Amino acid sequence: MHYAGEAKDWVVASHELHGLKRLIEIMKQVDPEKGAMVDGFLLGNFNSIDAAIEHKNIKSFQKSLEHTVESCNSYHVAVGSPSMKVVLNARDALSIRHSHDLSKSDKPGKHTHTHN
């Protein structure tokens, strides 16, 4: 969606946005609590992106996308995955299709094994 919007390919950007919305609907079915939470974090942002796409407004699209990334990262912190960070710069991302930060992450919580 990000790259399609930057290229002003509004049809593909819209398609990708609707794919994300479908994933949230699936998430609400699989884990209703976290699904509702992610929906709360992203619904307003997705509506702003949708409006920017509809009006073909690149500046609004980019601003809405930045707010969406902030919300995604806030959600990851809220659910206990602070090391999972969404990024917009391809140089910092795992891949174009998986836009998460490449930096080293800490394992969550204390993990120990006991051997008797």
C-alpha cells in the first residue's frame, strides 16, 4: 500500500488497504480481544488513508500512513511485542512485503529451562 500510494497507483493502494482490513476481520474472529484492540488502534487511520486514496491526495496519504505506523507500533507495545516495529523506509525493513525493523530484538520476558 505504501509503495503504491507513493507511485500514485490508487487502485493498488486501495486493494492493499482492503486486504489489511480483511486481516483485521479475521483477527477479530481468531482472537476477539486482540482483534477489537487492533481495530481500535487502526480504524481511524484506515479511514483517513481510505479518504486520501479516494481523493488521490498524496500528502494526506503520506501523513495518514505515518500516523498508521505510529498506531501499529503502539499496538505492538500494548500487546507485549515492543521489538516488532513497522517502518516505512525500505532500507530499514526486513523486506518490501514485510516492513518491520531489522534491528536486533530482545526475547520477551525471562525464559529459562530447568533440568532435573
